[in-house]
Amino acid sequence: MSGDTYHFGDNVNMHGGRDNIGIVKNQAAGESGSSVETLLAAVRLLREHVSEQDREVLDDAVGTIGTDPGSSNGAVHRALASIAGIASMVGAVGVPVIEAVQGVRAALGS
């Protein structure tokens, strides 16, 4: 491994300009968006394995997340907790959903 280079974190190169300050970071929105898409796909599969009552809870939670997935408000966190709770009760079928919930929470920085 001698000579290998590893880089973690941001890499900023500035060429020219004057009084350059700050950095625009747009990656969080993309990470959040793809995490939410993964979660929504997993929830669609989970719906087939839960009761009608649980489907209603999942649908309400998905609706809350779908309105503004990038928001760090309490409603989104409660929706994620509801989804994870239902997923944890169905055993192995719910594991991908729990992992997707964790991915969304990580992308949202919570």
C-alpha cells in the first residue's frame, strides 16, 4: 500500500478569483433524496406484510416524509420512528426498511 493516497472529506481547489470565501455544498440534498427513494421502495414492499391498520400508519408516515424530506422538523422524525417501529415488528422482512430509515436519518444529520 505504499504510495496509495486516501482522501476523506471535502476537497476544494481555487483557481484565480478574489476575496473567495465560503463553499457551496449541495451533496446533502442528493443524499437525502436517494435515501428517501430507497426508504419509499422498501416501505412499498413492507406494506404487503402488515395489517391494514399498519398500512394506514405507513401511508401517513410516507405522506409526511414526502412533503419535505429535507426538513429536520419533529413530524419527519416521528414519521421515521413510526415506520421503523412497524418494520421492527415484522422480523426479517422489516430489516431493509429499518436500514433505509437509518440511511435517511444519517442523510438528514440526525
